[in-house]
Amino acid sequence: MEQHKPLNSGNPRFQEPHYTVRELVTMWRLSDKTIRRLLQSELGVIAIQHPKPHKRIYRSLRIPESVANRVYRRITNGCAA
């Protein structure tokens, strides 16, 4: 029988908390649109697409805590408490 490596081997982001857009909207008091714009192309963000025939594509984002911290520091010019 074939042995498989654990999914998280060598990837600490696997175990860290991941936020939804809605959670960051609440914490940062920014709009959904702004959060998505800030994070959609950030390295490390997981984007899950839900295609629907003849309709727009729905994307769910999951943002690792380290990515959220990095972006927050950047948008506050490092002044975050």
C-alpha cells in the first residue's frame, strides 16, 4: 500500500486560521468590494470558483491570517496596533 505524506508537511499556512471576506469586512470595517479588491491577487489567498452556466462566476476567498496581517500592515502604512 502506498504511503502518503501529510497535507501540511512543510506548509505552515495550512494550519493557520483562514478568514472569509465577511470576517475581514467586520474586523476592518471596509466594504466587501474593497476587501476583495485588496486581496484577490495576493499571494497565498485561496480562491474557489463556483461557475454557473450562463451566469457570473462566484468566487469564495479564504485568506490566511499571515496574508491578512501583511495586507493590513501595508494599507495602514505599518501603523497597526
